Amino acid sequence: MSPLRLAESRPHDRPRERLLSLGPTALTVAELVAILLGTGTARDDALAVAYHVLALGGGSLRAIANKPVGLLAGVAGIGVAKAARVSAALELGRRLGVEAREAGRPVASPADVQRWCAPLLRDLAVEEFHVLTLDAQNRITRDLLITRGILNSSLVHPREVFRAAIAEAAASVIVVHNHPSGQPAPSADDRAVTAQLVEAGRILDIPVYDHVIVAGDEYFSFAEAGLL
């Protein structure tokens, strides 16, 4: 027997009606994506098209979020408008994760830095370099983007990092960047940047407590490795 199409199902079994009566947590990922799409094609309904979208990332929303919008648009029944809608929804989910970070909580370990930065950095396709400014109680006061693009010692200058730190009246800083490759091991440029920043922080009396590299769900800490 062929699967029951949405149009043939009872109204209260359809994704939108189930969401309205039971709430979004009761729905599968495919049903939620089907609601975003709204409609399908003459051959496949919205739920079937949603399964095609999920197949692009092997069922992983994070994997789909990293796909170009053009690739999503190429799925039969999607197109540019629906692809943009899916991409926007995934970005909203990512930003919700960023908002959930606990501001004002003291940083006690590199793992705390990973938990703070991972929602923002782990799935980016390019490198970003951030400075976390801390107060005298080691609480994060600001998370500031310094550069975006390829990280090397010429593109991340201590002047830019400590200009931001001084403007925020930081007692100390932790610098963070991501490796889109998923490999957290520091490069030669990472080590050079870190040495420059630590020395500048010593002169300015704004110590660099750590440099954390976020790579997917893993991280590397210069402090933890004894490299500061």
C-alpha cells in the first residue's frame, strides 16, 4: 500500500492541525518542515517534500543549515522562496540558542567558554575571531566579533582586540575562534596570534586568560594545554 497523502488524511492528523491542538513539541521534524513549506507538488505533498529536504542532511538540521540556499532550492517542490523560508527558520533556531546563553555567569573553565560560543560558532563556514570581555569576577560582559574570514597573524591585530577590551573596561579577556574544518588543533598562525595577544595583554595589564578554538562539538584550549 502507498503512504497516505496529507490530503487523504483526517484533518486533525495533518501537521498544522496537530501543532495547533497538541503544540509543536508533539510533531516530528518532518512535520515541522512541512508546515514551513506549506504546499508540495502535484506528485508529492508537503510532508513528502519535507522528507526530501531532510535527506539532504541525512536527517540532521545542523547539516541542512550548512547547505547553500541554492542547493535547498534545487529540491523538487522547493524553489527559491521556500528554500529561503527554511534557511530563515534554521537561522532563527541558531539565534535562539545564542540568546539562551547565560550572561553574567562566571567563567570557570574552557568548557564554559565552549558552551557559550558553540551555538554561534560551531557550524559557521568561515572563521570568526571573537573576544569575550570579563569583569573582575570573571563574568562575561560582552562577546565581540573582531574579524571574519581566514585567521592569520596579519589579520588579527592586538590593536583591534584591545581597543574593544579597553572600550568595555574589561578586567581580562578570553579570545575565541572557530575551525570550520572540525579539527580543533591550533595552526602555526593560531599560535603566533596567541603569543602576540598575550604579550599585548601583559603590557596593557588586561590579561588574556585563554584562547579557545571551537571545532564542531570539540574545542582546544591554549590554557588547558599549558601554551599560554
